[in-house]
Amino acid sequence: MPDEKPIKLKLCLLGPGNVGKTSLIKKYVFDEFDDKYISTLGTKVTKKEMTVQHPNNGTSKDINLMIWDIMGQQGFRQLLQQSYFFGAHGIMGVCDVTKENTLTELHDWMRAAFGVTNQVPAVILGNKCDLSEQQEINLDDMNNFASVYDNSVAYLSSAKTGENVELAFKLLAQKIIEIVFD
């Protein structure tokens, strides 16, 4: 029996500008971090090959994870949300734990995404948790936020230290596989 082709999954990162979406992708895909902020212009797609275990039956699935990164400005979201979110298998919502307003703004991003995708699996990340002395959002806040959305879970993360970055991407891929292949 020939090898199965890898499964292509579209994952969209979303959230306000300057919360660390691009930094999370760079950390996960390339194991790099740079504290210089360069605003994402338009949309960028990064590919990551991975293997995940199906959480229910233990079978391995080869995945080509297509990670979509979009600039965080609101006007741009309105302009491109249909094409950006169309066909997404999963959502990673990101806020900055040092700026409480970014968690509030994330609701608008989530509603826009789910308006196109319906309730796909989601991971909500409170990024920049390495800046604990400046933290305005805690894990309880994140969990309360995630409880509003079906199939979602929340973590604190740091693109700088790598805390929960790989875990978040792998967990989201597993949740997608569980739903797609059950």
C-alpha cells in the first residue's frame, strides 16, 4: 500500500497588531526570536511539516500545516476576512498579556473568523508571558475567554522563551485531526 499523502491543514493566526503572531510562527517553524517589531503587511503563509497522533485511535498522520499570518489592523481584517478565513481548519487567537485591551479586541477577531469558518477548533494564546511584571491578563482571564468558544482552549505563551508555543500548534493540529477524522 503506497504511503498516504500528507494532509494539508489551513491554520489562521489572528489578533490585534503587535501581540506577537509573527514571532510565534517564527519560534515554532524556525526556532528563532527577534524582538524588533516589524508589522506584517498583508498576509504571509508559512509551511510546517509535522506528524501528529490522532488523540482517539493513536494513528499517526503526516500534516502539512499551512500557517496564515495576517496584519492585525482592524480595517485590513474587514477588507480580507472572507478570503483569509475561508477554508481554515483551525484558529489560533493571540493577545498580549501586558495589554488588557488586546484580549477584548480578540473577541472581534474571533467573531469575524467564526462568521466565515463556523466553530473550527481554536487555541487562544496570551503571548508575552515572559513579561510577568507587566502582566495585565492571567490564565483565568484566558480560560474565561476561551470558554465562550466551542472547541477552544487557552494557554499563556512566550515567543521569546518558547513557553507553550510548540504545545499550542501541536494541540491545535490534533484537535483538527480529531474532528476531521472522526
